Amino acid sequence: MLQVKQVAKAFSGFQAIAKADLTVPKGQVVAVIGPNGAGKSTLFNLITGHLRPDKGHILFKGEEIGGLSAHDICRKGVARSFQLINIFPRLNTFENVQVAVLARYRKTNKLFTPARKLVVEETNDVLHKLGLIPYRERLCNSLSYGDQKVLELAIALGSQPEILLLDEPTAGMSPEETRTIVKLIKNLAQNEGLTILLTEHDMDLVFDVAERLMVLHQGQTIAEGSPEEVRRDKAVQNAYLGETG
Amino acid sequence: MQLRRIIPWIMLAVLLVLPPVLPRYYLYLLASIFVIALLATSLNFILGFGGLLQLHHAVFFGVGAYTFSILLLKTPLPFVVAVVAGPVAAAFTALLIGWFCVRSRGLYFGMLTLALGQLVWAVIFRWSALTGGDDGLHGIPVPEVFNSLKTAYYVTLTVLTVCLAVLYLILKSPFGLTLMATRDNPVRSESVGINIRRHRLAAFVIAGFFAGIAGVLFVLVEKSVSPSLLSWSKSAEIMIMCLLGGLTTFYGPALGAGIIVFLSMKVGTYTEYWLLVLGIILLVLVLVLPQGILGFLAEKYSGRGGDKGGWGKDASG
């Protein structure tokens, strides 16, 4: 479904991504792992159009999307959540998700229909799926950190994507909040058949949810395959998993 | 809050019954306030709700006023055509200026609005044959009914009411919600599939259109135009009105316009140093009431409306 081929990206001399390759098959949960500064977030930003690749190809359903603008890529069916909370702080929970749903249905240009009457059902659906209904009317500044992370996910789902990119979905969360998120991710993958690409620091979580792994080290893909293959890979053991592998 | 909903209606009712008991001077004063209130509200549409640092909004006010005046004075076109042409010309100017501005963000956006706006000002200031240059144009032949102050009062009040209603509807529409989303978080907006440049440009044009309407109203009241209409200090003045009333509130800029226009006329009769007074107002405002009058009240009496961080926090968007 998503293919990254030989992609490179440099920031004023610093080679953040040197040679990244990645294949995300339809319906699978794929994780990109690697130490801090390996280029995981940069890779995500390249896929979602927040950055332009210097070299290489990014194909979504066979179509080149590298270098397109972020909103175009989203409209093709690629949605993402962010590592740091990245929501609309002065809108309430419902409106946060509604904006994404409105954009999905290309209704953001309607000038004279009250917004509160539009895409209510679709928005409530997403909120319901993620258990956010009780916070519907809350200004999302006032939500707890964990709930804001869930809202982060909800906004991405509001775009009804075919592939969902999650950048460290459990960063900074308590063990309990992490369990909630893991349950949500598994549920989305199994029951909704959503293709998911995620980065994560928590190795237990990665080996728990991912069906396929890609290891990024200093901007290069050093291994790709099933969790078992990656676990056995010598280069990975040296570079990353170390003695725990 | 029920009270908050009815206050605008009470205001409107009072303003509608006032003219028979008001001296002429105050009719004129209020009509002037209505015009500037519309101008300030149109600015706040992109400044407060769009989060765009529009530093030279008076340009569209001036373009609307000049277009209307020139068409009436120098062409045989009917009044109605001139009325429509004013706001349309303003919107078109906004489209041209906005097309460049939405490519940059934050302060750079502001600097571009200022630079391109000054260009328009320069054209009007220099093109004496058409615009009268520094002297402006006087004795604009508006239909005779507008010579009555009462008519001017009711017309400006009606147009102001309708325009505010339309702007309010737009802010409550998906377009408005999306606009606020791009204000709060441009990066996230892009990644849910919003074309923020196009959306901002559309908002810019809408704001320009309504500023153009205010320009036409101005001529109906004053029957003259001068380059000071689109001077940079005019833009600064309406920005102060927005700040004074409250950037995150809908009626704030209109309230700010009322206070500033009233004070400028009152103070102006006692002293030449109106700008000194304006400076002191600005100082007090920034230090004591950064969220503006209505923003302060909204924060005090409800959870929403005021926002703690102030507007500047997101200005870099």
C-alpha cells in the first residue's frame, strides 16, 4: 500500500535520512524503530508532505506522493498523529474532530450553513470509537494529557484514512493510558482493517502490536521484516537492540 | 449565558428608537461609529478569528470609498452600480494583495500587507487626475435622500446589522470553524486536508469585501474621501479598536470602534493631542486588559471566549 524507496533528506548539511526503504502492506501494522535521532519523525514528515524528499520515491497505492503538499496527501487517504500534542486548543473536543471530518467531505468552504448541523453523526462515530463522547463539549485545553493524546488519534481518524501514521502514540503516557492506546490500535487494525504505520520507543509495545518492522539507524534502513527476523538480525543487534536483543 | 444573547438585540432596539430624541451632532457621531464598527469587525474576521496579522486593512476601506466616489463623480453610471462596485473593487484588491501575503506567515505576512497596502495608498495619493491627490474628492453626488442625517443614520445602522449577521453566520459555518482551526494550528490543519493558503485567501477577500462596504457607507455619511482613509495610521487605529474590544469576541471590535470614535471626536474638541490620549489608552490596554473589554468579561462570566494565552501566542502561525 505504501512504499518508500531510497529516500534521502538533508537539513543544511546534516543528512537526516540517507537511504530509507519501507514497505507497508495493506491491512498490516508496521513499526519503524530506531534510536533517538535516527530520523523516524523526519521519515514521517516526508511521507505526509510536511517535508520534501531530496531523493527517492514515496508511493501510495502505486502513485508517487513525494513532494506533494500535506493537504493533498491527506486527501489521498494518508492521515497522521503527532508525537507532541498537536490539536486545536481553542476548539472543543467535538469541533477538533469535526474539522477533520469536514475537510474529508470537502465541506470546509460552506459559508452559510451552521457548522453544528453538519457531519455530526460521522464525528460522533469517531468520538464514540475512542471513548471521547463524555468530553464532547469540553474545551480541549482542559483535557488530561492522556485524553489529548487520544484526541490526537481521533483527529487523524476524522480524515477516514486508508493508512494511519502514528508518531510515538504513547510518548509520555502512564502505563494505564498506554494500555488504552494499545487496545485502540489493535482494535483499529483488527476490526476496522486499517493499515497502520507507527514509530515507538516502547519495544514491548512494538513487538506486541506490529506485524512487520523496519529499523532505521542514522538515517538508513538497516533491516526490514517480521519481528522475528528483525530480532535475529546481526546488524540490528549491534546497532540498536544491543544486549536486550 | 442568556443575557449575552439578548444584549445585541437590546442595543439594536435602543439605536432604532434614538434618532427622534438625539441632537444632530450625535446622529452624525453614531452614524460614523456604525461605519467604523463594520470596518473593525471586518478586520477582526481575519485578525482575531483567522489569526492573520493584517496590518493595513484600511486599504480596502479606502478602495471601496474611492471606487464608489469616482464612479459617482466621473461617470454617468447609476448609483446602484457604484454601490456594488465599491465592495467588489475592495474584494478584488484583497485578492491581489492576499495572493502574495498568504504565501508567508506571521510577521512576514504582516509586513507584506503593509508594503502592498502602502503601494495602493501611494497610487491614490499620486494619481491626482483621478483621485484628487492629497485633497481627495469632495461633494460626491450621492442621491438626495442621503442628505438627511436621519436617513444616513438608518441606512448605516441597517447595513451594519445585516453585515454583522452575515459575518456571524460565516464564523459559525464550516468555513469559520476551519478558519479558526487554521488560526489555532496551521500544521495540524494541513494534515487533516485543509488547503490553508486557499482558505486564508478566501477569508482575506471576504474581510476586504466587508471593509469595502464600510467604505461606501463612509461616503454616504461624509460625501467626501481623502487619502487619510487608507493611511497606515487609520489601519493602526482600527487594529487598536479590535484590541480594545477583544480579539476573540465577535462584538468586541464594534464596541472598540464606538469607544475610540467617540473619544476621538470628544477629545478632539478640547485638545489637538488626540494621539496622546490614544497612546495612553493603548498603554493601559496592553498592561491591564490584554484580552480586551469583552474578552475580559467573557472570561469572567463564562468558561469560554477569553483565552489565557492571549492572541499573540499563535501569531507566528
